[in-house]
Amino acid sequence: MKKVCFGVDIGGTAVKAGLFDAEGKLLDKWSFPTKVTGQGKDIITDVAEFIKKKVAELNLQNEDILGIGVGIPGPVKDNSDVLELANLGQGYFNIEEEMHKYVDFKVKAGNDANVAALGELWQGGGKGYNNMVLATLGTGVGGGIIINGTVIAGSNGAGGEIGHIFVNKEETDTCGCGKQGCLEQYASATGIVRLAKQALEASEEPSKLRNAKEISAKTVFDCAKDGDALAMEVVDKACEYLGIAFAHIAQVVDPEAFVIGGGVSKAGEILTENIKKHYNKYVMDALKNKEFKLATLGNDAGIYGSAMLVLSAVER
Amino acid sequence: MKKVCFGVDIGGTAVKAGLFDAEGKLLDKWSFPTKVTGQGKDIITDVAEFIKKKVAELNLQNEDILGIGVGIPGPVKDNSDVLELANLGQGYFNIEEEMHKYVDFKVKAGNDANVAALGELWQGGGKGYNNMVLATLGTGVGGGIIINGTVIAGSNGAGGEIGHIFVNKEETDTCGCGKQGCLEQYASATGIVRLAKQALEASEEPSKLRNAKEISAKTVFDCAKDGDALAMEVVDKACEYLGIAFAHIAQVVDPEAFVIGGGVSKAGEILTENIKKHYNKYVMDALKNKEFKLATLGNDAGIYGSAMLVLSAVER
């Protein structure tokens, strides 16, 4: 039997799991609802039970299994200590220890955004790079920073928390984190809709957005691509804040490429081209002209990345 | 004979060199003027000749010498390629290769600010940490970022270039780098003097600074410590921009501590306390309450750090 590993991505509503061979080929994948009752720990128990069931179903032997990688929606330290699972009920615990109560093989855990970055680096939009930043523009803005092939988890697992980079001194609305002027307030799907509504209120300027039944980030990008001036301004503003934040990141870690993922990234090159234009204004010469790429793994980035997390920790 | 190594710090006006034992004890140190004629390469030749002379003088045998570490005032890649020596004449070359034309032992090179950070981590204000940011506030603002004990040099050697983090959208004066609103314009010695002169011009407010024959960063801090309101405002402004930039850095790499070095850091705790206050306003909760320390090695940080650079690359 060829050696395999599991990559698990724990989300707020669903757990995704994939079975991979040692070269990173996705062999099968599944999804089930995240257990939201009880403590954060109970989710881990649930995941471990699921893996045990799959191992039995697929008739896998322990010696065929290289390990399980797990992506978690919260800060995770390098030693797999979970500090906080704000969205999934509190609880401080060590994921490796918890999982080992149920399964015998190697366990490695990482923050979901960091793990997604590893996935994109390994098999997605960041393939071929060794120093890469993944910005995930979804309901919020997440980030994963990889330098010399290794995730920068930081001293408390809060490395790559780029959604809360401060970018606007003028902001009066408060971000979910309690601060004002976070990148997430402008560049998440929610943030883009907020900017669009503000722009519509601030002027009488005609715009296709005024006819939309409901404004989504997609509507804004679609109208901008159609040449709608107000929508283009909104896109430009979101991309300027992304350019500023990326400039900050580059001054700190000097990556080779920025990869844009998450639902908003479906807008495509309008996003990468526009961010690049602004980025170059805010960064020193030696850091200009980085690569700006779109993520390619979509919702599977997390399972790829958690598989890579465990594969890179074991002898193959 | 006990094993030794050399740590060299090439500056714009002087080259500093130190002889260290394998445990990092400084045994002797010297300084000589930087050769500023010819190409950047010629400086390396000069340094190599100096080391050869010292090896002969001290009657050192090749087998006693663990290597030479060299700190360079410009971007250096992990492989010791030097990309640019703007202040020391241009020239693209590999430092290890250049040095090996003259000396036989191990050579490792790094950017001067990064190397100083390693020095402070090893034997100075950052002792005991594994994840640390050194901000050097001198004529300019330099930075060195260490994560898991390793310098983040970045893909082109421009990692940790924190002096050019964009912090102020309102700025109209241009920084040496060609951009507007860089941290260096407010937090370097020159930047603090600039802020003080602006404040004096902008109002009639009485201030001891108005009686100063020449305003230096030291004058500003001395007056602020004396309770001079205008000087205190200037210090507060410089520290706010530092707090903002440090917040950006923390959102990217989540260090344990910020260490402040360079001539300006002689101001002492007024600086660290003030930066910390502002930092906490601009950073998410999980990143609050980092340590803010003063550097302790002064001008020797570079020779300590380059010694560490080579010691960490050899078997001891």
C-alpha cells in the first residue's frame, strides 16, 4: 500500500478532510458539519473519530499513514498549543495531545490561514516560490506568511494576522477586533460592500449599483469591470488599502510574491493589477515589482496545506 | 589555543572588527577608516588584508579560526550576494567569494542592521528572546527582524527595512528613498530634529528649545524630560509613528520583544514607555503587551552579531 496522510481544515461551519498520497496528490475528500456545541476540544474529538472511521472504512494500516495535519481557525503555536478558538467556543489545549487520545499517528496543527498559505505554496498559486504571502479575502481578511518555506506563526501564533493591519487614521467605524481602520474593514467581502454603500450615500452619481437588489462584493467587481465609475472607485479604494498593507508586509519580510485568495479573489486580475499599482507607490525601490498572483486551490487550500504541514514533519 | 572568530562591521566611515571566543566573549577590538575610493569590492579586499595582518600579529593558526562574519550596509541575500552598496560605491558581488581570495576560513555576511539584531539577541537587550525586532534609530532608521532565532533577510535581502514603512499619508516632504511618509522621516535623529523645527515654526508656544544653539535629538529628549510641553509633543509624535510601524510589524511576524538601539535610544525609558503606549492602540488584542527594551551593546552590536552569524554556521 502506498503511504498516505490526512489534511483536515476545521472551519466555523464545516470540517473538510482530504486523503493525500506522499507526493501531495488528493485521493479523496469529505466534508461534515463542525460540532458547535460543547468546548473547542470536542471538535477535535469529533475530527479524530471521523479519521478513525475513515481509516477503518478504507482498510488503512497504521504503518501506511504518515500523519494528520489540522488547520484551526485561531492562533496556534509551533508546538500545536491552541490559544483561543473565539468562533468555536473557548478552550486552551494542545491539539497533538488531544488527537493522540484517539489516534496513534503523527499530528501537526496550524492556523487555518497559515495552512492555506502552505497549500497554495505547495500545489497552488504560489507554486515555485519559497517566500510568499497569502491574503485570503473572504468574510474577513486572513493571511499566511511563508519565509524560506516555513510559516511565520509568531511567538503567540498571531503571525500573519494581516486583516488587522492599521491602514486608515480617518476611520470612525469599529472593526470586529475593537480597533478602527483595519484592512479587513475595506478589503473583505463585507468591507467592499460597506465601501460601496458609503460611496452611494455620499453622492448622487449615477451607478449600476443603485439598481442592484442586493450589493455583494461580486456585484461591485462586475459593475467595475463594466466600466461603472462609482464601482471602479470602490474597487480602487479597497485595492489601495491592500496595496498599503502589502507594502508594510514587504518592508518587514521582503517576499517574492503575494497570492490573493478567498471569495473576493474570484474577481480575478482587476484585483491583482490594481493592488500592484498601489503597492508600488508605498514601498521602497528595492521592493517594487513583486509578483501578484491569484490563488488556485479555492476551498481546498486548507486541506492541501495541512497535509503539507504533516508531510514536511515526517520522513518520507 | 582556544578557538576564535572575527566579527566585522563595515560602516560608511569606519570598519569595526572584533575577536571573539567561541562562547561570544569579546577578546579584543579594532577600528579603521572605511576605504571609500574605488568599488565596493575594494572595501572587502581591505577588510581581508586587515584580518590577515591580525592573524599573523596574533600568531593564530588557521585551525584555531572558526570564521569571519561580516556586516554590510546594504541588502545581502542569504547566500552572501551583495545587491547594492549605495553608500559605498556600487558593485554586485559575492562577499564569501571575494573574501576567499584572501583568507581560507569560513565567511558569512549579512546586512548591518540584521547583524546588529543578532548581536543584541545574543549578548544584548534581546538576550533570552527567540523572536525579536531591533529598531536602530540613528541618522536613519534601520531594522533587523529575528524569528525563531533566524534573521528574516527576505527574498532580496530587504527584509527588516522598517525605516521605510509608510506611516503618514499627509506628508509632503520627500524621504531619502524617494517616497513620502516613511518612518525614518519622524523617528531618526534627523527626523526628530525636523519635527522639532516644524513644531517651533508652527506656533509661538514658549519652549526651551527656542533657546538652544543647535537642536539635536538629544536636546529634544532632554527638554521633554524637563517637562517642556512642545518638546514632549515632538517626542510623542515620533513615538506614535514608531508605535504604528511596530504595530504593523507585529501583525506580520508577532515577535516577543522590540529592542530600540542607535544614538536616539540613549534617551532611555521615555522612548520605550511612549512607544509602548501608542503601539497598544494600533495592534490587535492578541498582540498587545509585548516587551519594549533598550539595546545594550551600542556600537558593538554589529561585531557581536557578525561573530554570531559565523558561529551559528560552524560546528563548535
